[in-house]
Amino acid sequence: MTQGALAPAFQPDRDSLAKANVIYVATVRKDGNQSKAAPVWFTVAPDHAVLIQSAPATWKARRIRRGSAVIVWIGRRNGPAFVGKAQITDDAEVLSRIIDEYPRRYLLAWLGFHRPTRAMFDQGRIVAIRITALSELPEGFVSRCGMPAYVVAVPAGAASSPH
């Protein structure tokens, strides 16, 4: 690797992501402790970023907006886990992927319940969140609301535009 080149990015377990129905996402509070890990629907972008949506006023969205790292468990609260960088985005490809994939992945979305739509994004009722995996969590690290979060520093150059 040449000087100045970034090391290959950490990739979450693809098999686990393919089999999982939900991921559990915790954010980091201002005091450095983790929030409760909440189950959320998701899809995966071609570059392996995890895509979710949320109401803009949720604590998760507020913390992500201020730059909180996220802790993600795949499939279950004690499943394979990683620390990620999350960004709220209005990227058209991300929105389309969420709108198109959720009904394919989730029966309730296919039936029209909790189904994200372009109008919901356009009206600001929901926001798209892109999560890029940064590093694996140490074995045995568990989700405990109010406990110190395991957070890695975001590598230089890892921050990108929210679009």
C-alpha cells in the first residue's frame, strides 16, 4: 500500500446481514454512554453500507445528526456487531433503494404498513440514514443502555458528504 492510501474498509459479515431480518442500532449519548439498542429494518447498498430510515425527531436521528457513532448488532442483540459512521442523506440512490427494497424484505411494508415512500422523504416525515462499518466490536461486547459505549475514532478521510 502506498503512503497516504487508506487501508481497506472493514466489511460487516455479509452472510449475517443477508440472513437477518433486523439490525439493532445504538447511538452514543453526549455523556459517552450508549443508548438502548433499537431493532430497525434495513437494506444493504452495493458498497455494503447499511441503509435505514427513521423519523427525523427520534433520538437516533438527532444523535446521528450531531455526529454520533453507531453500534450495530446484526440479527439479534448479541449477534455479530460493528461500530459504524452514520450519516443522514438525501442521496436519490439511497432513497430509491430503501423505497424499493423494504417491501421486498418485509411483509408489513409490502402490505403497506410502515412502508417508506418518496412523499414521506420529500415531506420530511422520515430521513434516510447510511451506516458505513468502521470496525468490528470486541468479542463479548454487549448492548447495555447507559453503559459506556465502545467507540473508535473515525479515521481521517472517512468523513464524507451527507449526500
